[in-house]
Amino acid sequence: MTSTSHAPPAVAAKPTYRQRFMSREPRRLIVVVLLVLGLSAALLQFFSGVTASRAAPGDPVVVRALGDSITAGYGFYGSGDPMKLKDLARCGTIDYPNLNDRCSSNSSLGKGDRDPVTFLPDYGLSNGIAWPAQVTEQLGITDDVDYANRAVTGADPKDLLAVDPATESGQLQQLLEDTVADQPDLTLMTIGANPLLGDFLAGEGTKCLLAKRNTKFRTCSAKLIASEQVTPRVSQIIDRLLDVPDNTVVLSKYPTVLPSTAIGSPNRILKVLKMVNNRVVKAAKQQPEFRKRVFVSKPPLFPYGMAPGKVECPSRPEVGLVDGASVQSTITQQRFRNSQTDSFCPSPKRWIISADLGVHPSAAGHEQIASSVSALIERKGLLPAK
């Protein structure tokens, strides 16, 4: 019997560590690649979300303007032609709820028009009258700007807020909402003087200006100004504008104007303007982002040509020290030249128009306001890098 020898079954050799690693390497490589791609996508989504509101390089700077007649360029038609004194009655503001911005440099509406608010296609950029338009020119961005000036002559802060017939609020609320929807880089604004200026020129504020005692004048004026809630209402407007993540808001103080029809002493008119400006500044300072995304510009002094002051009158040294040679309207200078011949310092400069009896800036006056705003924007680096 022949025996058959059976070899034990072959046992597969145990793979080495290198062999085990190499066999799994393709799978590991795939996992690593997927992780890297996923992380990259997440980072890309995060950073694109952070910068989504910033325009891509080469896109125009988005500039918006809101507010009242100072920003709208009242006293000039859309063509850039100045209003005449005889047109004043037909260019006056229309009461709530039909305010319509007629006879303003950013509007196509002229004297006597009663249509709803209608802006020019370029919002007055090309006529270069209103100070926001002049800011774009001074900054050298006129040819590369997305611009809209939605200021309306006669507007007061509550016009831009929520609709409330009880307080006659909200007739221009949509203009604020449209501005926010535009996602601006920069918003320029004057707001807060209405309806107070009218009150002090021909309303209940006149009794404040005529008060015999200064303490009574100050108390009466402060009470009237407080009744319009300038600070909380302007603050609400700023709050809404700051809902745009990359928007910077620049407010301008009101210039020192002296209407020819002003009642009381010029010094008291100056103090009233200061009170109103202080209320606006307070609204800005209440913002947590004051001096970060909210700024206030101070225009140069628009001299009355009267004492008190620290400047010798160039044309009439005998007058003594004044606030400077007057740059007020022709009609105002004529009034005070006739009534205060020994103490008034005239000049040929006109930073205020006469067609409205000496209230609103001329093109040269708008240039002065714009220069202060432009200098602030450049000094603080407020324009986005495009």
C-alpha cells in the first residue's frame, strides 16, 4: 500500500504594515480630498457671505442722499436755472400729505406743479447744484457713481418714519425704504430743521425771538424745538440706514443763514440754529457706531457781517470786529446795510439765494457745505475701495 503524503495547506503570509497602509491609501486619499474640498467650500461660502454686500472691484460707489430742502437744492429747477423771487409763491411747499419737492434741483417739478414727488432721472447729478452732487465731483467719482438724491423740500424727520395719520407721519417713508433697499455705501443727509425754521420765521417761535429776557427766549425756544422730537426721530432714521451692513451715514449741520424776514436779533436766530444743530448731533452721538459709521460734518461759518466776532471788516475797518464779511443773500445784506450802516460788514459774496427771501444756499453755498463733507470723507477714508 502506497502511502500518500499530504502537505499541510499553504498559509497566506501576513501582510506587512506597509502593505496594509498601501492597500488603504487610495481610500484615505479620497477621504482627505473630500474633506479638503468640503472645508474649502465652507470657507468660500463664509467669506462670500461676509463680503456679499460689498461691490466687486470696478463697481460704482453707491451714494444716496436723503433729507430736506438743503439737500434737495431748493430754489433751483432741474435744469440748474435759479428760481426767481416772483416764483416764490408758486414754489412754496405743499402741506401734508402732498409734499412734492417742486422747484428743487433734484426734481423735474417746477413752479405751480402739484404732482406727486418726481425726481430727475439722474437726481440732479449733472446740474451740480445740490451739495451731495458737488461732493461726488469733489471726490472725483462723478463718472463712477450710482447716485440718487431723494431729499424732498419741506421734509421733516417724521415724514421718513412709519405712517401715522395722528402725527402726520410717514408721507415719505417709502423713500427711506427705497434707499435701504439700494444697499448704499454712503448716505448723505440734512434733516431736522423742518418745521422749526418756519415756526421761528412766521409761527409760534416768533414770540420766543421777541421775548424781552434772554432766559425766556432760551426756555421758549428749547420747549418748541423739543416738541418736534428732533433727536429721537433723526435717530430712528439713522438706525434704519445702518441696517445696511456697509453703509456709512454722513449728516451735515445746517449753515448759519439769516433770512431777510427774520424777527428779533440776528444773534437769537444764530442761537436757534445752534439749538437745532445740537439736537441733530445728539441723535448721531447716540449711535453705538458714531465716528465709525455715523459722522457729522460742520460747514464753514456763513458770516452775518455783524458783531460779535474776531475779524476786521475788509471793506469797512471802521465797523470794528465782526464774524466776517457777510455772505448772506442780497436781500438780507440790503436790509442790514440800511438798518445798521455803522455796524454791518457787506461783501459781494452770496452763499444764500434771495429768491426765497434769504433762506437756502446758492450754488456757491452748496459748494461750501460739500467741501466740508468731502474733506471729512477723505480724512476718515469713508469711501469703499472699488
